[in-house]
Amino acid sequence: MAAAVSYLNSLISLRNCHRKVSLNQKWRPTQDCVWSYCRSSGRFGRMKLLCLGQERASVKCDVLGEVKNDSSGDEGAFEEKNEQFVRWFREAWPYFRAHRGGTFVVVISAEIVDGPYLEPLLKDISLLHGLGIRFVLVPGTHVQIDKILADGRIEPRYVGAYRITDAASLEAAKNAAGGIRITIEAMLSPGPSICSIRRHGGNSRWHDVGVSVASGNFLAAKRRGVVDGIDYGATGEVKRVDVSRICEMLDAGSIVILSNLGSSSSGQVLNCNTYEVATACALALGADKLICVIDGPIQDENGRLIRFLTLQDADTLIRKRAKQSEIAANYVKAVDEEDLASKAVGEEDLAYFGHGDSNGALTSPQNGKGFSEMYNATFQNGVGFGNGNGLWSGEQGFAIGGQERLSRLNGYLSELAAAAFVCRYLIDLQMCKIRRQGGVQRVHLLDGTIGGVLLLELFQRDGMGTMVASDVYEGTRMARVADLSGIRQIIEPLEEAGTLIRRTDEEMLKKLESFIVVEREGHIIACAALFPYFKEKCGEVAAIAVSSECRGQGQGDKLLDYIEKKAAAMGLEMLFLLTTRTADWFVRRGFSECSIESIPEEKRKKIDLARNSMYYTKKLSPDMSGITVARAFT
């Protein structure tokens, strides 16, 4: 009570103290002033002086009402910093939810491992691990191996993407892998700084080891052997990734370090290609993302960052370089052979295997063998191999390296080929209609020399690296006349329920060029429309509908995102819509309620006021993601 009385007395004394305040502006406060108290930390309360007809000024006063010198510029900067922090945290909220529980395989190039960028990268990984993201780290070793060999005056030898691993190289590989693992474990051990959180009370958890790290013999390998007369020594190829044990470690809250050293069935240590290990692991785990942290950006011919590549674009770019790049040629060979194998497994072949079992695996009615046991394509030149263990060939990963990668004559084409290979595996599964976990939808190629690049890529819409994706707008295109019956099947139930307004076939045909559809296996599973009003630089979103059997799969979000990018490409700055029953869905996706006056006049004249619709708008922000829908317009 005494404190409250003292506080009130200080407020009373402050009512007349403003005449003592020296302001750096020409005007002086008049007697028509009001003081307001603002919460602040420290010894002094922050008092805001509001004067009629004047700008807002502020001073610091102690609890007795004495005015103290105030650096208003510093205080303003402090407030702005706080506002930015709160705004960023709120903007990052969707990404926290989207990434939590996801499994990310991160391959860290040997150049980053050997440089000053590893420690800050691992700090960010530790931070993200604390937010619930599951990490498998695959560190590169070739730089460290070559250094160890150079110290012994031994020349490293490569053939294609693989190192020839003689006895000296194998010993160097062991030393490099062990040293890197210990270094990563040590860098992940401290955890976050605790000096700034003591005000929240003591907690024994602050003094725990930062992150639990697990490693082990998770990688089974086989000798590469003699290829084209060349003995690769102790160089290995991926035979199997122990998914169950890795998942056990991830479920226990550990970050997994997956070494490129594998164990053979005879107990020998084999030196495997880092990217082959990482891509095989990502495919075997069915990882949400494969992230490649490299030592530079992926740029176009003009030196600009390429932020996004569809699988088709990446495939085309790699094929153009196949004649001058052995790794690109390996990719083309692997992909073409995979396509041939996929075509061989057509509808008749799948029918032979009958229906899936309770776990979704296709089985043969004759012998009960799973489909993946029957299908086993073989790749040459070290890109996968027929191992007879029931794994799909794509799960063996994609090897890059050797002199081509070291020289960088083709830039980061090697990493791009690995990214496209991983994404393509998911497409092959879908083409064969195999209901099976596997495939990576997103591969991110990040410049690890940029501070905080992992956070900037994962918690911003436009990111900071290059993303290769297999599923962005997949099956989404502009509607054709032949689609009318499929669209009708989707929207008629919603028209019957009063959710959508009724449109005749004639009206639909007139507006069909504004409709967008999602097609899957020859069937229309979702549709939407965008009606532009170019004079007002806005567009109406209408008739978003998803077939009942495909709801809950994100098709509506995909359509809305497609519409937003198409609208931006058309020069529109705002979207609006009318709805009676789906307001919540749109509000969660950034739309705000508005009055009918915010709707273009041309549209207002056509509105059926008896429906008592609600009106919503969304301002389109500049899009720097590099993801376009131009291909789908044609």
C-alpha cells in the first residue's frame, strides 16, 4: 500500500513538472498537457508528454518526479528494436509449427567443416534442435583427408566421383572422420548462454550438456571393387542405412552424426562418398528436407542467386552440361535407367502384385514377396548398384566429388545433380503408384559462409539459398474445356450446401480461363478461380473447392498460394473474396475482414446482398522466393 501511495504522489508531482523539462525542439509544452506512465525496466519510469497540437515528447523521471537527462534517440532505437523482435517472433510462428518434429538431413561440405563457419552453423543447429527439429548431420571429410595425405607427401587419387582409397588414404580417412566427429560433439556440448536468463529463476537444466549427440555403425557398405580395370581399394558404396537405430536416437532427443565410413559384412572399414551417404540416408529416412551447406551460392549466368528450381528446371540445366560434366552424365544415365525401369512397371505389372498388405506394401498373390523385393534396377558408374537386398536403387544415393568438384569448373553443378536426384526419387514412386515412405520433397543448397544462413532459409518466406522441389504446384494448371465436368463434380455439393454461389455451365464456360485446377492421375481433385480487376489492381478469389477424398492434404493451400503468385505476376496488389461459411480458413491465411466499400465498384454491382456475405481482403507482399507460375500459364 505504501508503494502505491508513493507512486500516486509521484504522479501528482509530475503534473506540474513539465515546465522544467528542457526539450531540444523549438516548441515548448503548453499548459494543456497530459502525463502518461509507461512501464519500463530499471530505476526510472518512462513518462510520455502529450501536448495538444504538438508532437509527442518523452522524458525520464525518477520515482520522486525529478527529471533526468534522457537520450531520446537511444530510447527510440531501443523501442524500435523491441518492436522488430516481437514482430519477427510472431512472423516466425508458422515456421516453428511447420518445422517442429521434422527430420532434416544436413550434409556439411568439407570446405565448411575446415573453415571458421562450422561453429556458428552448429550453434544454429543446436538452437533449431531445441525447437523440436530432428537432425542427422553428415560432415564432409575430403579436405581434411587431402591435408593429412599432403603432410605425408602423398598425392590423393580420384577417378570420377570416387577416391582411390589405399592403405594411407584409409588411415587418413579414419583420422579425419574421428577428428571431425569429436569437434562437432564438442561444439554442440556448451548449449546456449545462460548469463541473460537468470532473471527468470534458477533451473538445473541450464547446466546440462547442450545437446545429446549420437553416432555409431549406422552405415553398411560394400567394396566398390574393380571398375573398368581400376581397383578402388577400400572405397565403399552404400549398402544399407540402419534407419531403425537412427530413428531410435532421434526419438531419444539426440542429434545423429552419420560418418562416411561404413562397415562391410566382413568387418572392414570402407571409405564412402559423403554425398552418396547423405542422399541415401535422406531417402531411406524419408526426410522432410535434405540441406546441403556448401561454400558458395548457386547463381545464374548474371551472378544472381537462384532461389528456386523446379525438378524439371534442374533436370534440364544438368542435362545441358552432360557432355562436359561426368557427374552430370552420371545423373542423366541414372535417371534415364530409372525411367526405363519405372515404365517397365506399368499397370499390368502392378496388377500382378495384387493389393497392398495392411502396411501399404504391394504384395504378390503367388509368393507374397513385396514389390520392392521384386524391383531392383542397377546403375553403373558408381551411381547406385544392384545389391539384392530389396532396397530401391535410388536409396543408394548419388555420389559427387573427385577432381571435377574440387576444380569447380562447373560451379556447384555436382550438388545440384545430387539435389535433383533425391527429388526425382519421390516422383518415381508416385509414377509407379507405390504407396511407400521415401523421397525428399525439398532440397536446400545453402551458402554456409553467410552467417545464420540456416535460420534465414528456414524462417523466411523467400529464404536465403536455392531450393529444389518436386512438389510445388505439382499437377496445378489452368483449366481447359475438358475439365468442366470434373470441376462440376467438386463444386456442386458446395453449391447445394449454399457455400458457393450457383453457376450455370454457360457462366462457367465464359469464366473458364480464370479457373485453376489440380489434376491427379487424370482426375480433377481441386479447383479455384481468380477474377482480376486491373483498374483497381486487385483480384477476386472464388470457388476454392477440394474433392472430399483429398481434403486435409493441403490442396487448398497449394491453390491459394498459386493464386497469390499468379496475381502478383499479373501486377495485382490485393486479393479480396466473399464468403458465408469459410471465413476462419481465410483469416488463418492472412485475410482480414473489410467493408463492402473495399470491393471494386464493378463487383459491388453484382453482389447478391441477400446472401449476407462477409468481405475479406489480403494485401500481396513482394515475392522474392523465385517460385513462379509462368510455366503453368502456357
